[in-house]
Amino acid sequence: MSLVDWVSGRVFNLVHRHNLVYNTCWEDPRLDRVALGLGPDDNVLVITSAGCNALDYALAEPKHVYAVDMNPRQNALLELKLSGIKNLDFDTFFTMFGQGRLNGARQIYADKLRGSLSDWTQKYWDRKIKFFDNRRRTFFFRGTSGAFARMLNVYIDKIVRLRPHVDAILDAESIQQQRRIYEEHLEERFWSKSVRFAMNRDTTLSMVGVPRAQRSQVEMHYDGRISKFVQDCVEAVLTELPLSDNYFWRVYMTGKYTRECCPEYLKEDNFQKLKDGLAERVSVYTDSVQGFLEKNDVTISRYVLLDHMDWLSDKYFDLLEAEWQVILDRAAPGARAIWRSGGLRTDYIDNVRVKVNGGVRHLSELLQYDRELAESLHEKCRVHTYGSFYIADLTT
């Protein structure tokens, strides 16, 4: 291992072992619902992240959603949302989780939310509920990804002074209008040397959850220039996709959602469906995917693996193989997995080997990809920061 890789790994671990990283999910569940084809008999395993998408899947009324994450702070956020669904009215819930700021949050937490939380989560929010009760910083500027978003907003507001144009592009009524605003007012002034420099730093990437191994997947196809990949992604979002319903970028550009542009669980009718019972179909586990599957006697028909396999693709390849072994062992007939990657291709998947029926086989022999659907959905992704998207049925 090189010194650069060692330092990068230490920084990433420091960030992820001691902080809430994601305050909102950064995967588009509208695509996931199409890719997964959820039905009433499906058990879904999803890596928790901020919990938004676990709630989104529950709205499709599968049998159960198992939200699993190694970072207990991510699970604490989903637990807090579940407690809010159970114990708050919609207006209060939206103010807290939609606007990211709730007057009297500490007292509301103590009176209505705390009692529904697990012990670890209680201790966490006893210290951190202040995240929702600050006049100058919303919850969406908390956590490491939120801190990064806040720095970008300071850059936009104080350094390049582009806020009027950012607001204008968010309110644009057509993609043509978005493109005009971007090309005339944002493109040249936003992409300064300092921004490109920051985008190339491992410290910056660690804040938004990109480890060195995933960076390598991206740079493999971008001549070692991850800043160029980031610029291409942002330009696609701002000039090729409608921003009117792109809540992913709106929340980090403004620090809040609107009632018209927000995740599905923050819409009043859906909130009521969750409150009326669908939220009870979501359970939360602090563990690895492998650990959860080994410890719990459940059969999973839908796996949502996010982009975490990029993290394991280098020096943790043995863990990647062990994880896929138990994924196959716990898979229901006709099971399907979806995942994302920073790279344009995840060639490392082809090297994974698993035991099946007493023999050893390459995982690629057991995956039936729907590449046409995946590529079609990937083009429509509102997040647009991943290099590729995969849909695969598991066969044995």
C-alpha cells in the first residue's frame, strides 16, 4: 500500500467512524422502484444511508424493508424519522425533516420522540437534536456531507456571488432556460481553480462518502481527473435534466426542501400511509450486509446495495466475496439486486468467486443483467453522480 492510500484510508475512516455522513439519501428511488418491481411478497434489504429510500420503498407496500448500516448514526437518523412518523403531525414532521429546522426541537424531542428510540439512538440524539434547532444552519448543512454543502453555499454566496443565478436556475420553467442560465452566468464563474483543486482532494471526497477505492474506479475512465467527472455530472444535472422535481440538488443548494420538491415520504398523503401502518414494515439494524444476513433468518428477494461494493473492490476484496456468498445463500427464488458504481464499469464483479452446489463459480455466471433497462434508467437519474447503474437477477 502506498503512503497516499494509507493516509487516504485513515482520513476516510476518521470521517466515517465518528460522524453522521449522509443527512439525505443520494440515490434516486424513483429509478429503484422501476428496477426492483416491488410486490407484496418482497423482502427488501437496503443499506440505510439517511433512511429516505427505505421509507420510499415501504410506500410500494412490500412485505418488509430491512435497513442495514454499519454506521449507527445513519440508523439513528432513520429511527428518528420513524419516531416522527409515529408521534408527530404532518406539519411538524415536514418542518423538521423537510425544512431542517424546528423551533423547540429539543422539547418536542423529549416529549414526543425520544421514547420510541433505541438506547443507542436516544444517547445520540440527546446530544445532537440541536442539529434541528439552529437559526443559522439547517439540518441539511449538518453531518459531513452537509458540511460540504454548506461550504459550497458559502462559496456561492460570499466568494463568487452567484446566489441570484442559482435561485433562478432552480426556478427555471424549462431545460432550455436552465441551460441558458448555466452557460451565461454559472459555468465560467463557478468552476474556478480553487473548486477544481478541492474536488481532487481525498479529504473533500471523504466528506461526501467517496473512499480512495471508489475514486480509483472513477479515475480509471477519466484519465485520473475526478474533478472533470464531477463537472460533467453537475453540468448534466443543470442543463439536461429538469430541476423542478430534483430535490437531491435543491436541498444542498438551499438547505431545505419545498412541499412540491421533496422525497416521497415528506408528501402529506404518503406520510399518512406510513403513519397508518406502512412504517411498521421498516426495521433497522446496525451491522454489515454480511453480518445481518448471517445473524438473521430471513429470505431476501430484493437487494439494494448502493455503491458500497466500490469501497470493497480493492484491499477488502475478500469481504466482497464473503458478502456475495451470503447474499446468494439468503436469496429467494427470482431475487434481484441493484447497485451503483462511481466507475463506468464494475469489472471487479467478474472476479468474485462463490460456492454453489458444492463447487466454486464466478459470480458473473450467476447474474442475469438487464442492461437495457439499467442504462435507460441511469440516463434519467436526478442525482447523476454515479458512473453506472446495475440491475441483476440472481440465478443458481
